Amino acid sequence: MKKSFSVLMQDQPDTLVRLTGLLYRRGYLVENISAESSYEGKKVLIKMVIKNCKATNQLLQQIYKLCNVVAVEVLDLDPDSPDMLLLPTEDYCASPIQ
């Protein structure tokens, strides 16, 4: 079952390595992942689709245990929109996108 996650993390050199390492060690299959700097400057927004995510709450708890996580959100995955991850969400923007 596919699940989509949005993770806001502190922007540090090992941010993406920590997250992808967690997913690799736990055996999750990443179908799509994108990262972008947030408007706050010191944070990075990572959006990803996990292909074999059966235990959503367990994965959320594991992601929260990473040291530089600010927020994690499970997004509704619309099967008609495969490029949904490329759109920024206003939840994590300091100012609205013009």
C-alpha cells in the first residue's frame, strides 16, 4: 500500500542521508522522493512516496526519533496525480507562494 509523507527537517549536511538510511534499514521501498529548501532558510522539506508502507504509525514514530526532525505529516495520495510531490504545501511556508 502506498503512502505519501511530508517531513520537515533542520537543514544539515546529513539530513537526507539520515532519512534514507532509516528507510533502507527498515526495508521500506521509496517510489518517489523530493527535497526543497523551505522559506525559513534553515529547514528542508522532504516529500516521499513509500511503496510498501503497511504500518504508518510505526514509520511516523521512527522518523520522529531522528534528531533533526521538525514535523512529519501523512498526505493523501491521489492516484490520478503522480507528480503531486512536486507541489509545495503552504503548511510549511513562512510566506504564501506568489
